[in-house]
Amino acid sequence: MRRDGRRLDNLAAFYRLTPFMMKTRGDASNFYRDTVNIEAAEIFARKLRSEGLKQFGMLHVFVAAYHHTVMQLPALNRFISGQRIYARNRLEIVMTVKKQLSTESGETSYKIFLEPGDTIREVYCKMSEAIGKIKADSGDNATENTAEVLMKFPRLVLKFIIWLMGVLDYFSILPQSIIDASPFHGSLVITDLGSIGIGPIYHHLYNFGNVPVFLAFGRKSRKTETDLGGNVVERRYIDYAVVCDERICDGYYYAQAFRHINHYLHNPELLEKAPPEINADIS
């Protein structure tokens, strides 16, 4: 057992062997890219903004879609640590935010913890609360506070501390307070690159920590197409890119997950309800 997950001992031997063959997330990274129509999502976003959910946008839709997908396909929430496969205890979403959109402004990370029955409105409230604390410089950002403490040490001491944290993590005895503050431990890292006007990138997975999936989505685009009636229409799309750890589940499972995500992006009103299924990972 770990503080953030439970070991899966009943997996097939081949799956339990793969972390020894592919020792790091860099070794085991797979890359996926897709384009999704966002017209329904934009209508949905305007509706919620009119109801008072200020600055509601695609980031909230993506996070809620991933949450609902994981509740139905729980193997997405596994992770590798110490060459063992674990089921994570809760869904932890890591995001980065710039305090101001300028080249001089720094960026920091924040983490939200989602409950199985959360809807997109709970997702919005948790994200808004975290972003508000960061932009207000409230001092409540555990990630930033931990980084400030670590950077007070000399380089060699800091290098030793990071090494020691890796050893403690390998043997599943890293303190929970560090896991909660670490942007390198979590279910998913997601970034909205459309907010800075570019398309998505394939962002690497970190070998430190245990995040198995990184999702980036980019700016919105328009495409001119012909509909079924032969009429020329303009439609709006977003590209997103995913880098994922292939050791936590197989390609068919990931394919089902991407189909679920796209289904929710096409039908965002489903996210106003709790997930239709909440499945537990294997024992």
C-alpha cells in the first residue's frame, strides 16, 4: 500500500513485467492527437456563463470530461511507482496558471481533488477557488510554498533532497504532504495553450513523480465543410494532444477512453449530472 494508491497484484504477469522493461515514463510514452468539434461545447459554455459561472470555458469542459471518463474507465487513474502498478485513491488534476499573460510573469501549478460524483459545476468551483488563491497571492499554494522552501538550500544539498524524495517515493514512504503539494504526482496534467494563442504540444511525462497522462489543447479554429444536404457550412474545432504512459493499460482501453472524452465534448450537457457509472479498479 501507498498513501496515494493501492498495489494491483492481480494483473496479468505481462503487465506487471512492463515496468521492469520500460523503467521510466520517458521509455513508455505514447502520443495521441485528435480534433473535436466544439460547437455544442461553446453553446454550453455561453449558457453557464449567463448563469453566473464567470470565465467558464473549454478547460472546465475538458477536466469534467476526463473526470467522467475515469469514473467509467478507472484504469486511466493507475500509476507506476517502484516498478509496481497502483490504482490511485482519488482523482487529482494538476494545472499550470500564469498570474498575468506577459513574458515577465511567472507561472505556478495547482492541484484539485475531484470526488466520484462531482459534476461540471463542482469542477468549476474547485478550479475557480484554486485559481483565485493563486492570483490573489494568498500564500495558500502548497506547490509554490514547497518550492520556496527547497530553493533555500545549497545546490548539492537540494540535489540530495530531490534524490532522497525519489528513494522515498520508490519505497512508497514519501509523506502525504509532499504528494499533495507535488505537481509531479497526480492523475493528469492538463494545459490550455489556446489561452496563449498556439496549438497543442506533445508535452513530455515527468520521470519524477507518477503522473501517467499529459493533455494539452490549443486555440480554436474554423473549417469550411459541406454538410449532408450539400450546403457549405463553417464549423469550429479544437485540436488536443495526449502523451500517456502505456504501462497502466493497453491501447484498446486508451482508445475507449478517448472515445468517451470526445463523446462528452460533443455532449457537454451530460457533465451537469454525476457520471452514469462509478467503477472501481480491479482488486
